[in-house]
Amino acid sequence: MSIATAATPATPSKPGKPDRPGKAVASDRAKAENRLGLKLVAPAVILMLLVTAWPMLRALYLSLFRYRLTTPDDRSFQGISNYTTILTDPLFWQDTLNTVIIMVVTVAVELVIGFAFAMVMHRIVFARGAVRTSILIPYGIITVVSAFAWQFTFSINNGWVNSWFEWLPWIGPDTNWFGAHWPAMFAIMVSEIWKTTPFMSLLLLAGLSQVSEDMLEAAQVDGATWWQRLFKVILPNMRAAIMVAVLFRALDAFRIFDNIYVMTKGAQGTESSSFLTYRQVIEQFQLGMGSALSVLLFLTVLLIAYLITKFFRVDLAQARGEG
Amino acid sequence: MDRVRRGVAAAAALITASGLLAACAANADSGKAQLTWYINPDSGGQAAVAKSCSTDDYTITTQVLPQDASQQRIQLARRLAAEDPGIDIMSIDPPYTAEFANAGYLAPLPQELQDKLKDQSFKGATQAATWDGDLVVAPFWSNVQVLWYRKSFVKKAGIDMGRPVTWDQIIDAASKNGGKVAVQANKYEGYVVWINALIAGAGGAIVSDTEKGIDASIDIDSDAGDQAAAVIRKLARSKAAPSDLSVSNEGTAGATFGSPVGAFLTNWTYIWTNYDAAQPELKKDIGYARYPQTVEGKESRPPYGGIGVGVSKYSHHVDESLKAVECITNAKSQGLNAELTGNMPASAAGYEDPKLHKIYPDDLLKLFQDSLNAATPRSVTPYWSDISGSIQSTWHPPGSVGTSTPGDSASFIDDVLHGRRLL
């Protein structure tokens, strides 16, 4: 990123268009700098093409075939029939719905808790390091490990949730959290929220520290209450940071896999889109169908990213401080 | 561009060099072939067999595969599809034998070895290891499920275990007397093992004509299928169902059986020694009988499990590996493995190992062998994983099994095999 910006002159350009010096006015020096810039980014671009674009194109190609790893002779061209099979299959839509539910619920909860944590980390005066570290610990734990920890927590055989929360009317020593759809989804989401809220709060903390103290003081002098300061000053000024946090977490949450794999293996209808794709490609060796699914998953992720940037009306370049 | 080319050349040289270095390391003590045997995790039986079967010509070393049978299949198949020469010998779970053989991953066993193995092995073991008329893997150990019960509970409930019992009987007895019937009913292969045994016990099959590949005849929607569904539904809705029924596997079922509410358990042979370390007092209370009948009066068909040993077609040492397999699967090795792991031999000769008779009572060894001869392996088809997965999707959780389940699963299996539905 810094290399790319260094190669562009600091002259203001029209928003929405890439900064590029006009051909007529480019000096020799600018041209040379541009060439150097291109050379400097070339290895990275080539590497990216090799490791990203090639597999993507390959997946697109494979998605047009009926192709199974263990019956290679069966391979036949199917056109878009893999896509029509997927898009008319109730399992695909159920899994997509599950994924959307997990994404919306976890990101919403994480946003609220994460913001509270960010405020604590921002405002705390004593034991600052210790508090910040302890808030961030869950994020340092590997997702698979956290998934196992939460699976044991909710386990009917050796978990503590059933005994600690027995006083709640719907929980007893025999409550099988992984025995039905909603309890299992709940357990999966708790694990996901616990693990990734610190990431959310870290991003929000960065946004919070960008809000100028002068503005807050001015609002206070003008007689704004705490809530007014929060909603009229702090949050609007954090919009870019919130967008980045929501975007990152939403895309992460949409690709949820580890927690489901460890906790239910997709049983009780808790499968996500990624898990469905994994099962087609890795477990069933259905390279064609699985590739079609992964293409659809990729398009969905693009769509979500587009919708979120539209919804927050924030220019990503601006959010990076390049505007 | 020169610089780019030089960079690429340097990178290529580095990659080649590291490959050569790795190859050198692998052949460090040249002359003697190194055979790598990919084994399913056990308590040291296969490693001991590998050691005893190593000769002056080759050394057999073991590499451990994942715990879960489906994960073992995934790892082996992915390596074999990539023609990985690093696998010489492998331990293969019966349901995936046909898939591997059909894909051409396995080196053919010499006719002589096939005849010898067919001679020595139990019927179920041979059946599970045969694809397209040939024995494609060598039966090594054979597992079978029997009905384990708590003597004290049976006494309280007043059932005569000397005669064959039915599922209905044990479910009723357990629910009336506050006991649990522990089975495997999580959404995994073990649940299909149970379903397959119930259907076979009623005289049916899940699929037949499997040599037709995806056009095999799907027979699960039958009287036998209905009877199997009825047993599962009855247990799932009775007081005899353990509270973790829908997530139970071999391990949790064993734990339920060992707990105060334990009454009946269908599980593999290793249960006899399962509690020796943690609950030694339990052994006096463990009884065993033939797998329960689905339909009264019709001989039960116990689930078959085990391991067949195959040789990779992509191995650089196929001949040595085939020799090694002959040694690995002889009666002596089978006995040694059984003694160390509780995984029972695939042949009657293997059962003659005197050490086995010290660990297991004679009537239990006889029960295992009788059960093995009556056992019905899961259908041998290259598409077993699709069929098994379809059944898991439609029959799980056990509480949802109803009269329409067999019919639903039949049409779902057909759709999945023909690529019309996602699994």
C-alpha cells in the first residue's frame, strides 16, 4: 500500500478514480518513478496471481464438471447444472440461512460488547496493561482450541453449564445442548462471540482513540449529556472504524467453520456454507460440485462486502487514511 | 526482465535442492527398503506386528492415521489420488475398501495370497474385503458387536439371557427398570453401522447390485427398513434412551454402560477389557450375549468392523510390501495384535493364540467367532460414503425417525448418487 501511494503525486484528483498522473504532464522523473513503482510491486502481483487467481480460475473451470476424485473416469462436462442443482437444493438455502443468522447475531452482539470493552480499555486509568491484556486473551487462543473448550463447557457429560445454570427453568442436568438445532446454534455462537469480541474491541479502540478530545470537551461545554456525546460525537466520528470492524467480522463470521466442525460436525442442521463446501470437496471428493459451491461462497462474500460498504457510505480508501 | 528470470531460476533451484535434500534424508540407510505402513491408531498392536514382520530385506515403519475412520479415508484417498509413493502399506476400514479398489489405488494381491487369505478368514471378513470378485485387501483383524449387559440389572429385570433376545425386549426391560440401552447414534458412520445391522437382522439390505455403481438397487425402503426404523423410534422415545443418545458414539456408550444406569450396550469386542483400568470392579458384572434380534425368531446379523491391509499401487516397493502383508496378516501376527489391542483376529487360527485365552473367557471367544460368521458387513460399493452420508442426513437424530424415514432416505440416496441433491 505504501509503495503504491509513494508512486503517486500528491496532487488532488477526482474522487472514485485512481490517482494517475495525466500523460501530457508526466515528467521524466514521474515516469521513472512510476516504472520503479511497477517493478517494486511486480513480484507481489505475480505471486498473488499464482496463489490466488490461478486456484480461483481452476475452481471456476472445475465447477462445470461432474468430477469425483475416486472415480476419475466418470468425469463429464455439465455446463451450469452443478449451479442449478445447488441453487434449487433446500440444504444449500438452509445452510445459507444458518450462516446469515450466525453472522448477524454474532456481529451484532460483538459490536455491543466490543464497544463496551473498547470504552473500558480507552478510559481505564489503573492497571491499564493488565486489563487490556486480559480482554485480548481470548483472541490469542486458537479457534479450534476455543471450540473444544466450549464444547466441553456445554457437554452433557463433563460440562459445567448444566450444573451452574440449573436454576433456569429450561436447563437441567439432562439438557443436551448439541441434541437440537437452536441450543447447538447457541453454543456455537457463544464460542464464536467469546473468541472474536476482543478483535472487534481492538478495532473499535483504534477508532475511539481517533475521536478528538477537543470535540468532546466542546460538546460538554455546550451542555451535551453523556448519551448525546456518545451518539452525536463519538459514534459519528468512529464511523469508518466501525465499518472496518463490522466488515472484517461479518466476512469472518460468514466463513465460520472451525466451531461447527469441532462442536457438532454439522449435525442438528447447524451446518454453515463453508462447512457444506468442505464436505463436498474434502469428504466426498466431489470436486465439481464443491468448486461450484466455493464459487457461490466467494460471490456471496463479495456481495456482503459491497452491501456493508454501501450501508455505511464510507470510502474504503478514506478509511485507510489515503483520501 | 533479466533480473526477473534470474529470480525465478533461483527460486526453482531452491525448490529442487530442497526436494533432493528431503529425498536424500529418506534414503539415509540405503540398501534396505523402508516400507511405510499407515495404520489406524491403536494401543501398539500394529507397531509390534511391523517390528516382528521386518526382515533383512526391508524394515516396516508405521505412520498413524487420524482417529476417525472417515478422516482416515480422506487422508489416504487424497494422498493416493496424488500418487504419493510415501505410502506402501495401509490399514483400510472395510466400508472404503471398494472405493479404493475401484479407483485403482490398490496393487492386486497375488492369487496365491488371495486363496490363502480366503481359506483362513471368517466369511464376513472375506466378504468385506472382496470387490469385483477379487480379494483386494488382506483381512487383518475383525471386529464384531455383541450385546453386553449388566448381570445385576438382568437379574433385577428377570430376563433369561441364555436365549436370543430382541431389541423390543431389552428396550422394554430397561425402561421398566430404570436402565439405559446404550448404542451409537451420533451423526456418524457408527450410527449407520447400527442401522445396517437392524436392517440385515430383518432380512433386508440397504443397497444391492452394487457393481452397477450409482445405478445400484436401493432397498432400504422395505419391510426390513420399516422394522429397523421402528426399533430406533422405540428406543429414542422410551425411557431407556440415554440422554446423550443423539450424540452417542462407542466411547460415550461405553461410559453410559459403566455408569449406575447402565443396563445394555451394543459395542465392539474391546468392551471386555475397557474398564480394567478405571473400574476394575465392573468386570464381575459384565455379561455378554449374541447381538439382539430385530425380528423375534430371525437370527441377528451383528455389525462387522475391522481392518484390511492393502498395498498402494504407487509404492516403489510393491513386491516387498506384498510379502510384508502376508506376514502381517498371518495367524501369529493376528494373535499378537489381538493380545495387545483387543482387536480380534480375522481368522479362526488367530483365535488359537494361547495368550488370548488368558484374557478372554472361552465362551466369549466362541461368541465372537460365531458372531463373525453371522455378521453382515456394510454393503461393498465404491459409493458407500455417499450412501452412508445420505442415511445419516435422513435418519438423524434418532428421535426424528418415523414410518416415512426409510422411503425418504431411499429417494434421497438415489438423488445424491445421481448428483441431483447435495449431501
